[in-house]
Amino acid sequence: MFTTVDPYSGEPLATYPEMTPAALEDALEQAYVAQLTWRRWTARERAERVFRLGHLLRDGRDRYADRMAAEMGKVLREGCAEIEKCAKACEFFAERAEEWLRPEAVATEAFDSHVDLLPLGVVLAIMPWNFPFWQVLRFGIPALLAGNGILLKHAPNVFGCALDIEQLFRAAGFPEGLVRALLIDTPRIPQVIADRRVAAVTITGSLRAGRIVAGLAGQSLKKSVLELGGSDPFLVLEDADVEAAASAAVASRFQNCGQVCIAAKRLIAVEAVREAFEHALLERLAALRVGDPRAAETDLGPMARGDLREQLHGQVEAARKAGAQLALGGRVPSGPGFLYPPTLLTRVMADAAVGRDEVFGPVAVSIGVRDEAAAIRVANASEYGLAASVWTRDLERGACVSAQLDAGAVFVNRAPFSDPRLPFGGVKQSGYGRELSRQGMLEFCASRSVWIDPA
């Protein structure tokens, strides 16, 4: 039995029984059979369903935003923005699916030779709670348009969102069973990965979880895509627009209560502008309003779970003991729920744990460095490599610095973000494979060479 909890009040919301073995078997078989039908649909026919899905998302926007606020604490305006982003992604991919999936002619001595793109089959998606709709649909829409089916193993604290997603696909006219939410616990995941009806697996989650899933997929010789978080560096050089950089850093770092894998996490400023940058950060952080995610005036809702808040506070306390200065926040508030104040740690040593590891919550880490070379060295010192951001008025310099950063995406004078037009994914311990763009669609396709000679 799973119980969801309101992270603002700390009160239980709903209970969900775990799937029985028979129910899980039924979901696997339904998805397998539905995908065999779905793969025979044309790209245009699939796109029609995806367009309809986008309309349904917009129609239910407020309801889905409220569900996210209740289950994981996302403030309503951010929840509405997440649903709108999902709807736009539906339109983006549906408009391009037919072109992207068209067979590619190849010039040979054959009468006809070309390359087809085939769906892999049913994909198991192990998804996190921090963007309950977007994380699923940014992978799911391209995968479905390519002809695949989906088994969704969502985080237990957002099982209501998981069932909403399943119902959305049903209402949009997708084949019954093509997208199924699996209400199961983690120990049953290996069984699903090994099942003959599952062709591939994708996970967005922790480094530890990613290693386990990749190993299980490898044992069964199945395709896997891993998005495992990051500790994204945000470099502020001496010629940067400090005020603009500070505004972008706060917006990026504290969106979704700081629970964003691609957020700016390590704020690395050269000494010439460090004090001015930190002062600008403090001004903006002090203005953030913390409280009920359903209140229109709230900027920062609660963290999603109590154990996550406890872990975050432990990182803050360890950083203080290691010599970091607590410039703002850093105190667990009394009362129900899992609120945590906007927090700024300064004078953080580059080799400190919070200067290397992922800090998942409303805590900004400021690291001072001597110059540009030191900033690049510190940025690359983390085992993660999801995204990076560089701030400078010299665009040539920005491009040069960006080329030296170990990251799956680099941004100059812009905080990291995901966009359907560009591939999303990391290097190093941030995982492998890509989501979004045509590359994201091709991750769950197999190329088939076709050669035809006259009789």
C-alpha cells in the first residue's frame, strides 16, 4: 500500500494498493499487444492523437497543477507552466514526426535502397517526482510517435499524477493499454526489465539507481537511456553583467524549490566580481516568499518529502563545519510540512562536498575563484556533467570557455533549461543517451537497411 502526503501540511492525501502479480502481468500483456497494433499506425495517425493529447493537457491545466502542488509541493504557477510546456512539446513533435520518421533513401547500385526507422517495442520508464508530467512526456511523446509503447513506473509520492497521465492517453484515443502506470515498489523493477515483452528502459533518477538499472538492462541486452542529475556550474566572469547573472542564478536555482536536475547549483564567480554577485544574490533571495504552494503569492513551496529536507539540511550543516559561511537561511522551520528557507552558502571551498556533489533543494553554493582558468577547472571537477552556464559580455570569450566545459549542454548568458528543439542529456556520471529533439526520438528506434533488386 502506498500513501501520498501533502508536503505543505504533512497530512496524508490518498492511498494506492500495490499491483498484484496478476495485475502486473495484465499490464505487461496489454502494453505488448497494444504496441503491436500501434506500430502499424502511420506517423500522421499517431500525430493526430498527440495533438489531441496537447489539447487535453491545456483543458485540464489547473487540475493537474493542483495535483502537483498537493503531491510534491510545486507552486501553482510553476505547475501551470509545466503543463503548458508539455502541451507545446506535443505540438512540436507531432508537427515533425512524419518528416523525421520518413525512410532515408541511400544511393547504391540497387533498384531501391533505403533505411527505415523501426520502434523498439515497449519501453519501461522509471520517472522521478520533481516534474511529474514533463519528465514523462519529454521522453514519452517522441517515443510514442516512433511507434513504441510505455510502462510508467513513477515515484510513489506522485502516483496520482501517474494515473492522470495514463487517463490522458486513454482520453486522447491511444490504443487501450499502450501507456500503463505501474503501481509497484522498487524491488519489482528487475522483474519488469527482464520480461521478454519489455524492449528498453529509461530512467531519470539518482546515480545509484542509474547504475543498477543500467546493469539490469545490460544483463538482458536491452537499450537503456540514463538521465542521472547534475551539479551544474554557473560561471560568472569579471566582465559579466552581474545583476543579470544574479537574477538568472536565483530563478534557475530556486525554481521548483531547488529540486531541478538541470538547475545552476555551483555558482562560481571570479574574485573581481564575487562580492557584488553575492550581494545581488542576497537581495533577490531575501525577497522570495515561502509558503503554501497553492497561494498565488508563494515563490517557494515545500520540499517534496521529509527525508529529502533532512538530507539537504545535513549537507548544509556539513558545509558549515567545513568552513563555509551561512549568508542566509539554513534553519529548519518549526511546524508541519517540509518547508526549507532559501539558503546561501558562501566562502565554499572548491573541493568541499557541496562544491562537487548534487545539492537538491533551495540552497545556493557560492565559490570564489581567482580567474577564468580556475573557474573552468572548478567547473569540471565534479563527477557530473549535465549542463553549464557562462556569463560574460564577450561572446567570443563565452564560446571559448563553453568549449572547455564537460557538459551535455552549455549556455552563454542564459541559465540552463530544456527545450524540445535541442537534445537533452549529460556526460560523465550524468548519464548517457538523449531526450528531446530528433535525437531523442531516435533513441528508441532501430535502423533497418533495405536493399531491393529486380527479380
